[in-house]
Amino acid sequence: MNLQLLALPVTTPSTLIIRKVAPADLKEALTKGFNDFLPILDFLGKPLFTVLFSIIYSIICIFLLSTNMPLLFPLMSGFALVGPFVAIGFYEMSRRRELGLDTCWTHIFDLRHSPALPSILALGLVLLTLFLCWLVAAESLYAGLFGPSVPKTLNGLLTEVFTTSRGWILIIVGHAIGFVFALAVLSISVVSFPLLLDNNVGVAVAVLTSIRAVLANPFTMAIWGLIIAASLVAAFLFAFIGLAFVVPVFAHASWHLYRKAVQYDRPFVAYEMANEIRPQSPAIMR
């Protein structure tokens, strides 16, 4: 495993061209993402990971509901902050399908041999840190407004939040803080994980490229973020099991959005630097 890829990118930002992405491209990416998801609807293989993850996530939320209810909403909404890292296996499935390779779900475990793994884990740690910071900020805001006491029932919590002035301050300020965290994560991760997986350019270049993509397409990326947020809300309303559908579809769609947004100005195969020759992908050859 080439640990130098963490600090020394094997290409430079100048070799990565950011293209304009229109709202119509989001529709196309979602369509392709759904088509990538269709072969796994038999629930016999590939969706197993997401179903198990949804169940585990549900158990965590139920546990918090019984022990620290004020953290329930921050935990639910905070899933979007770690989602890009959770979806890494689905990016790999889309990449393999694009290259005409076997897409058996067991190939997800091949990622442990990827030269990009240190970079992916490092960026995943950044998202996890932001997620924990969001939880701390949300808990501190609640404690600052309502004190250390916690309602004993969910109905008591909802009454406290929606029928008091302090509750509405919590809602408004909490959403403002959450927006800042969500914007930060969207900016640094919207194309960075697929880029690292496709051609391990190093964390710094991947993050910079992702930020460039957002700055070049602010309106389209804002729509993308809103679509993801609305879909996650819908998934949570279906007892969290909706995550088993939302996560893979948007993960596959994110791969295709990356293909739309990032192009190389010359043929380049980063994994050759790690003695692992991989086929040129169509987007790189264009």
C-alpha cells in the first residue's frame, strides 16, 4: 500500500478539468444510479450491507431516544455528514460496472488492497470528526437553551421544542449550524471519494477538486444537496429501513455525477504508480 499517496498527490489540480453541471445532469445521474441499483433488488447479495447498516443505525437512534432524546434529530440529520464515506463500496460497484468488470458484491472487500485506501480512510476520518463536532454543537446548543434536564418522553421533547420560544430558537439556530456543517461536507466530498477511488490523486487534490466543482456549479450542487436531504428525511420516516434504498441509489448517482463534473486533460492512470495497472475508464479517455 502506497502511504505516500496521503501526502504526495500523483497528479496536480491542473490536470483535472471541472465541467459545468446542469440540473438536467442530476436527473441523468439519478437515473443511472437507479439503474445501477436495479440488479441488486433481489436482496440476496449486494443490498445486505445497507440493510444491516440501516438496522444498526435504527438501533442506535432508538437507544438515544431512550437515553438522550435531544440527540435524536442531530444523529439522524448527521447521517448526511458521513454518508459519502459509507457509500464507498457502491462507488466501487459503479466503477466496475462502467468498466465491464464483475460486479459481485464481494468485490467491495477488494478495497482493502486499493492503494487509495489510506487516503479514503483519512478523508473518512475528517467526515467522522465533523459528524462528532456537529453532535457536540447540537448538544451544547440544547443545554445552553434548556439546561441539563432532559424530557422523559418524546411527546415532552416535541412539546418543549415546538411550543416555546426557546424551542424555536433551537430550531432556527440549530438548522443554521447544521447548514454550515452540511455545506462543508458537501464541498469537500461531493466528488472527492469517487476521485480517490478512480485515480488516487491524494487527499489534498481530491478535496480541492471537490471544492472547485462546487464553486463552479453552486446552483446545481445546492439542488443536489437538497435532494439528498429530502430523500434522507423520507428514508427516516420509513423506520430507517428506507436507507437501504436511498443510500445505494444516491451512492451510484454520485459516481455518475463525478463523471459529469470531473474530466482529465490527458490520459492518466494513478494506480500505475502503485504497480497496479487498471483499465482506462471512459471519462479519462475522453
